[in-house]
Amino acid sequence: MADWIGSGSFFEDPMLPWQENIGPALDAAGFVRPDYRSGLSFEQIFGFAPRPAQQQLIDIVSSPGVYVLEAPMGVGKTEAALYVAYRLLAEGQASGVYFALPTQLTSNKIFERFNAFLKDVLAPERLHRSLLLHGKAWLLDTEMGEEGRPGGAWFNNAKRGLLAPFAVGTIDQALMAAMNVKHGFVRAFGLAGKVVILDEVHTYDAYTSTLLNALVELLRDLHCTVIILSATLNRDRRQQLLGAAVSEEAYPLISGAPRHQPVSEWPVPSGASHEVSIRLLDAPHAALAEALERASHGQQVLWIENTVIEAQERYLDLAARAAELGVACGLLHSRYTAADRQRIEDRWVSLYGKGGWRERPQKGRILVGTQILEQSLDIDADFMVSRFAPTDMLLQRLGRLWRHAGTPREPAARCEAWVLAPDLERAIVAPLSAFGSSAHVYSPYVLCRSLEVWQGKRSLRLPQDIRALIEQTYAQRQEDGAMAQLLYELDNGTSRRKGRKALAQLARVTLAEDGNTLPESKAQTRYSELDSHEVLLLRAAVHLPEQKMTRLTLLDGKQLLLPWERYKRNKRGWRELSASLMRQTVPVRVQDAPACLPIDTLSKFGLQHCFYLGDPTHDEAVLRVALADETGALHGLQGAQAHQKYTLEYRDDLGYRVIKEHG
């Protein structure tokens, strides 16, 4: 750590006195010891009195250890965890806060809430930085030596922010602290003594859950206070995270294991409940008509698909007809550039949230999206259509329906969700054809077990029914016939996906201290057969040999000059250039990415100064590049074809699109 900071710009001239630069260098690297306003109440920070579940967590967590809060969507788990963090910080029992979330989308939204919280609790005269910490987070105002320069391995990864007192990021960054990964120890050093809040924990598979168990154990040893927030944990998972047997079946529930003490469990008052009508149907046609009909009367509709391609198709099905009816239609998923995603997210999340209450009655709306709509977003729909998914995901989605009592609604609206699900018998015999692409996203066995639980359900009472639905779905049992085969495939894998046993073994190998240290790029934390590439999207890239520069035209028409020689820009100039270009990238599955190019080719454009292109001993660059024409069609650099099999395009409303020719 000291070596990296020492290699930074504060110590570049050996002839100058260096001792007085130590303080500014540490500040610039993000090591700023904060001062807090003391004695603040929950209401002073958040503007409302704590609810019973929130108050109970605040009363229980008084020292480092591991705590789990299981409570339904919408009870304010985030605020409760942040207030606990504030109290421990103010008492000197914690050195900072790391808030870990499952996806980048949720990180962007929680960041705004986290920064508002910091403004309230930090002493006003104190310099501080909350660093939005995930792969797209650009630490423009921090300086950490050679490893952290643009193009260096620690600039385009989000490791550095773990070292700052406050950070919001994806759980992947924290998981790598427990893995045998290059510089993993620096992450562990950064997390030591902090309050680490792990949100939406139910959504992790066998691979990540093994890593998460190891991370929780490591954080306990590092004197952290770990607060795990979940709406949908099953009992086995809770036992694994706490590292001890649990017995309580109540819901909501707080479980806690302070350092060197046994586990205790505290039932929590469930508060108000509400009923959700459920309708399972096989084909989407009736649901499309219903969504348009309800939106045409002024309702706010949410439609959630399990894949980006299906979300794009539904949006195209709905958008033209919606426009004729005067209904607004939006689309949100993970395959946009950062700039487009921010624009769409800001507009739609505010329209469907409390900030949109005034505009809500003006017209009906339909927002189509993927799983990113089920996590950590304060959005409130009048009617929902969802593709079938495992029970815990469906419950998360239902948490976006009639979320707030005060939300203005169209008078005929009723709290109802339509779920697009196949026939159970057909699903068990032929899950791939019955569930379609959802069977590639989720385990067919878990989908069938979930579908069994949801059969014949006409309504749910939330939160009362949550615990039973989760336990019925995940309880271990003997299977026979086709279900026995699906369970065998879940455990042992198929040609398309690794099994649970292999994933757990893979995680244990990754955690092993005697194995080879993995490079970051190989350290998969949310294991997916579908590895992804970053794709840089531009309008044009033109060599200017006389000036030794490349002129890059961005999607919005703005032009940037990229020097071929590093000395042509100072460090801040390179950081700003890199940040602008990173906002033009989209994460894409390997099979859908444009053709790869040699590192040498991309280096001739000067891109190695802004992006990590990969191991120089390998010929192929990890970064992919495509040029968009006026129609949105994507082409390769220098007139090459973008993809051998598919047509690729990018539109600011649809995002990155793979068009597979049928026939």
C-alpha cells in the first residue's frame, strides 16, 4: 500500500523534500479520517421515525459481529443498517462503511442515498469521499501511483475505493478480499474494522455462496460488523452465513452472532400486510393486451423478463401500440452505455418512485426490464407482468407492486401480478422447451420446484406467506422420475452448465491459499458460464498520423483526440479521457461481442493508454470495439464485419442488440 502511494505524483521529483507530502498523498489516495456529528437521532438523519423492525435492529446491534435482518421488501432495511453504521462509527467501534450490492444498477441508486446519509452524519468541515465503487466507477480525484494510472490494472478495476472510509460497490469487489487473487490482501486491509452491509443476499448461487460464507468468516476475524439484509433467505442459507445452527421460523426475523458469543434470534413485528392477486398464464398475448389496456387508463405497469433479448422483444411488441394509445413506454437492462443507462434510469426510476407522484396521474406508462428491476430500487407499480422465475426472485419482483400506501393510483387499479409460466407437467418432462431461455438463466430443477409451489395460487398475503413459500421451494427431498434427473443435473452439471458440486469445489480452489494466485480477470465472483466482454462503442476512429493522434467520435457526436504517446497528456488529462471513453462501453456476453482484435491493432489507436487491453504475452485484446453508423448498425474497425454470425446494432432506446436471422 505504502509502495503504491509512494510511486504517485507527490514524490516524482527526488530532489524535493518529501516528508511534507505524506499527508496530502494519503488524503489524495482516499485515506481521510472522518469526524462525525454526535447524538443524531434516526429521524434527524432520515426524516421519519424508525419503524418497529428498524428500531429492533438498532437496539440489537451494539458491537462487531454478524447480523442478519430478514424482512419484506419496502420496510426500510437500508436505513436501519445505515443508522446502525452511524452509531458504531460515532462510538469509535468502526472505521468506515462498505455497502455491497448485487449489480451495478443498484449501486448507482444506493449511492445517491448513501451520499445524502454522509452529508447528514459527517462533521461539515471534514473532507470526505464516498467512492462509487464498481467497474464503472471513475475515481477522478484520487491519485494512487503507477498501478492506479489509466490503462493500469488498478485504474479500470474498482479496488482502490475499498481503501477509502466510505464506499458503495458490488459484492464482487468485497468477495475478492477472501479469494486467492492478486492483491486480495489489499482488499482485506481496506475492509478491516468497517461496517460491511451486504444487501440482497438471497440471489447468489452455489459458487458465490461458498465465497460469501468465506468472506463473512474473514470479516468476523477482521473485527467487522457484518449486516446481511434479505427479504428471502431460506433457513439453510442463514445457518451457513451465521456459522451456527438456527431454529426460529418467524418472519420477519433478526439473527445475530456478536463476536465470541452464540447466535440469538429475535422475531420482529410484521407490521401491515397486503394481499396480491396472482394469475399464472402460459402465453404472453393476453398479458400484452392487459398491460396496454391498464396503461391506457392511467396505470403504471411493470413488465419483467429474464433475458435482455426477451425484454427488447417485449418492448418492441409494446412501444408502437403504446404510442398510439398515448402511453409512455420504457426499457431498462444492463446492455446500455453508462451515459444512456443513467439517463433512462434517472427518468424511469423517478417516475415510478416517490419523486414521480405529481406526474404519475398524467398518463399511463409501461416499463419493461430485466432482473435489475427486482433489486434495491424504490419503484412502485400498479400492475405487474413477470416471466416465471425461482420463488425468491418472484417475491422480490412482487415487492415492486403497491409498495407505498400513499402512492396515487388510478381508481380501478387492483394489486395484481400476472406470471408467464408453462404447464407444470410439460415443464418437468421438457424444461428447456417449456421455460425457453429462462432455463439457461436459472436451474430447471429450481424452476420446477418453484412452479410446483405456485400452482393453484390465486393470491398471497405478504409478508406472512414469504417464509413458507421459500422453505417449500428449497427444502431438500428425495426425487424420482424426471425430477430426480433434474436434481442430478443441478448437482452434477450438464454439457451447458456446471453443477452445484463442481461450483462449490471451484470456489474452494479459488479460496485455497496454497494454489496459484489468480489474476483479477480470472477471478470470477458471480460465477457464470456466460463470461462477458466490455465493448467500446464509437461513431468513428480516424488515424491522424501527422499529429500522432486518433480522432474518436462518440455516439453523441462529441469528438476526442487520443494521443499515441503518453507524455502528451498529464495524469489528470488521461484520467478524464479514460473516464469519457469508459462511459461509452457496454458489457456483453462473449458470444454476442464483436470479433476480437490483436492488442497490437488497438495499441495503434492509442487505446492502451485508457484501457487495460490484456496480458501483453497474449495476442488477443480483452477489449472489443465496434463502430455504429447512422442507423445504429455496428461494424468492426477499418471496415471489418462486426460479428461472423449475427447482425449487431446499438440504439439509445433499445441498447446493444443481437439480431439472429431466423430461417
